[in-house]
Amino acid sequence: MRAYLDFEKPVAELEAKVEELRTLTQGDDAVEIREDVARLEAKAFAALKDLYDGLTPWQKTLVARHPERPRFVDYCRELMTEFTPLAGDRKFGEDQAILAGLGRFRGEAVAVIGQEKGSTTETRVRHNFGMARPEGYRKAARIMEMADRFGLPVISFVDTAGAYPGIDAEERGQAEAIARSTEACLALGSPNVALVIGEGGSGGAIAVATANKVLMLEHSVYSVISPEGAASILWRDPTRAQDAATAMKITAQDLLRFGIIDEIVPEPIGGAHRDRPTAVRAAGDAIERALSDLGGMGPTEIREHRARKFEAIGRSLG
């Protein structure tokens, strides 16, 4: 059964009526009922399109957090072949919030890093809801350094509310691990492409998204802090998260305008969770275009390209 967000209730009611009528299409009035179903389906689709064409930043945040949204494992399974996962940071242990390994993307050997939130209660707990500890970021840095040695492009899938803020993570050097992972991104002599598939939260996202090309799915968000956290700081009132989301300019459309990201990947009407194959295919096409744009550059050019990109952010706004 499909999960609906609060603002999708009008669509939910129409689609519920469609399902109800479909159960009656076996009787004597089947032809007439099928016509009613077709009319309702068209009405529901139009309502869904109108709704998603005018999403507010807060509504986009809710879509980015949708429990049925495709996760890293979905993109990896469909886009990567011969994927071999690699585990551990060679210092402390394994972290399941960041998955990484080597594989082939449309025939090309690549290194892959993905933040995994999980999609069931069991997997969410196992992956710590996508919030990595220091060993996760050290693993990411290890994979990037390996990719650099072998000249492999790096593809990162970003989906985290932020790095895990627990005491144990801080004791093991969380901030330093995030900085080292970010440094590894910047030092890469091979091209790297990052795609925000859900939430891109704070330094936890930047650690694997400091890339030559940064892409975002149409209804994903990317921010320095969550809207709830910003509202708590600015107004001491987390219920003003909607106001914070609007003020923070966290949508893909805002960030493209500011030059922080390079491309918006379109989602199916109603969000990626309504048509996973189409969403994954669009993401793969965008990644392929990004890697193609970077093809032919040597290590020095790649590093200079990346440096210019991040040095330019904010200058045109000044």
C-alpha cells in the first residue's frame, strides 16, 4: 500500500476511489465503470502534477525524506555491474551508513560510495538511518585514495540528514574524519560525480560530495542544517521548520541558480518513489553525461576544475 504525505491527501482520496471502482469492473456495468475509472485516473494524475509543480521547499523536504524513496542500494543494484563491496576503515571497524566498493557503470570501471538510510525498520537500524560514524568517512576516504591510485572515476550517492552526532563518534574523531574525507575528494586526480538522491545534510554530505560535478534529483534537498535545526537556532521554535526551509534556499532549483550544483535530474510526476525504474534511469543518464563532460582531462586538469568550481561559489552573489 502506497504511503502518502499529508499534503497529498486530495490525490490519495482520488486514487482510493479509483481502486474502489476497479474492484467493480467485473459486473454487468463493467464498461461504464471502466470509463469512470479512466476519468478519475486522469483527474488524479492532473491533481498530482499540479501539486508537484508547485511544491514549497518544506514539501520538497518531506518528499526527499519519503519512506518509499529509492535508496543507494536501489541505484547501485540497477546501475552497477560486477559490484564488489569493500568494508572497514583499517583503523577501527566497519560502518554500514556508508557503503562503498568497486564496480562497472555502463561498462566503465568506477569506485562507488553511497550513503544508505535503509527502507525497513531492520535496515534503517542497521544503516543508522544514513548517519555515518567516523569509520564510515575514513572508509570513504580509503576508497577515494584507492580510486586515485588506479585512475578510477568516483561516483557518490548522497542521502543523509547529517553525520552521526553521538558521543562515541565524537570520541573517535568525527570532525577530523569528515575533514579527511572532504580532503580526499578535493585531492582526487580522477573525476568524481556526486548525486543527491534524498537529503544532503551538512558536513555529512559534503564529505563525499565535494565533486567535479554535483547533481541533485528534482525533489531532493541540500543544506548546511536541517530546517528543524535552523528553526530551533533562529527562532528557538522547531515548529517553524517550514519558514526555515524557505529562507535557507535548500531546493535543487535554488542551488542551481546559485551555482552550487551543476544539474537537476528530473523525477517522475509525484516523485521518484512513484516510478523507481524511471528515476534510476534518469539518474544514470545524468551521471553518464557528467562523466563524459570530464573525459579526456588529466589529473592536474581535474583537480583545477574542481578547485575552480568551489572557489567560484558565492562570488557572483557578492
